[in-house]
Amino acid sequence: MSSLKTLIFFATPEHPCSYLTDRQATTMFVDPRAEVDRNLYTQLTELGFRRSGSHYYRPHCRGCNACIPVRIPVARFQPDRSQRRVRRDNRDLTLIQTPVRFDEEIYDLYERYVVERHHDGDMYPPSREQFTSFLIEGSIDGFFLEMRREGRLIAVAVVDVLDTGLSAIYTFFEPGEEKRSLGTFAILWQVQEAHRRGLPHLYLGYWIRQCRKMNYKTRFRPLEQLVSGHWTELVTSDGILHNSPA
């Protein structure tokens, strides 16, 4: 089994940034031949890496630190009024944890979601192969959270289990159910589930201040960020986020 000391890393050539249109990006990947278990995956996550399928990566851009890893300390999390309303609005849903696997019903929902909401993104056009390589391959201790209304699947959250928390990999939902704020609801559920399991954190991936699509992550408070190798808390002043030692 690989360890942090034995891992080999590779960096991609510069390529257009997926989030900031005026930037060039470089991505650092863990050698895909490495044998990554849950403990090593946890260590990589603590260092700011994310998993996409079988790949573990982290932005490694020259002169840019816009991508900031963030996590919720679940024991101290307090939902705000809007988040409490989202919980109430989704009380009619049946929530089921199922194994990570390919399923036509789940894929059909994913396909509708990508076509409707991400037709201009990297995931378009969706395919069964792309779905499998993105959300199924490489899963170590993960699960799908299926959200159903009267038996009909309307959302799926893909979740990884780490030694120090849960990692929110991806959430997709029925485009016509947008008013339910199912992405927010999925995070609220994962916070509760991490707390139930005695895990201290929910990892949300990267936050970019200049990217409006990521603003939702800052609505979960308190929120911690990884800066210069240390997790520090984000505090707000007049709606502006600043760094403060945790």
C-alpha cells in the first residue's frame, strides 16, 4: 500500500481554467498507479486534494491561489433560517443510502441534470462511460444518498467516508425540482450524518471567491479553509470573508 512518503505526483501542462476565464491552470495528480486506501485518502484530503473517479488531484497554478479547500466543522455548525426552511420543505422525501454502482435510473437523472444545467461545462455531453469514470470508479468507502418523493428518484448525493469526516463529491437532481434547494439539503444531511458517525468534518471541495457558482459554500457557518498548510476559520465582516486563525 502506498504512503505519503512514497507517492509520486505529476503536474499537467497549463490549460484554460474551468472557473476563471482569464486564467491558466495547472493540476497536480497523484500517480494513478498508487494504491490509495482510506487512511491515505484522508491524509490527501487534509492536504487539499480531491477525488474524481480514480484520480486524486489538487490545483497547482503558478501565481494563483484562488482555489481554496473548505470544510464544515460539524459539531459547531448552526443552520441559518434559510437552511432550516430547506429542511422543512424536504421533509416529505425518503432518504436511502445505497452502494456506489451503475444504475440506469440514477444515470438517467444524471443525464437530465447535466444536459439541462451544465450543457456548457466539462461534463457535457454526458455518457455512461463518463458517469462511471467520474462517480463510480475509485470509490473506497462511499455511498449514494438517494432522495425520493413518493418513490420517484429526484436527487442523488455522492459521498465518501474518510477517517476524519465525510467528503461531498457531487450532487445532481431533477432540474424541475430546483425550488427545493436539493444541493443545500444534501449538504445539511451530510453534516448531520457526519455528526451521527462521530466524524468532525464535512469536506466541500474548493471555494473560489471570484466564482459565483461557489458562493453557496460560504452560507454554511462556521466554515474552515486550508491556507498555507493550516486549516483556518473563515469569518465575515459586512459580508466580506476574511481569514482568521482557527
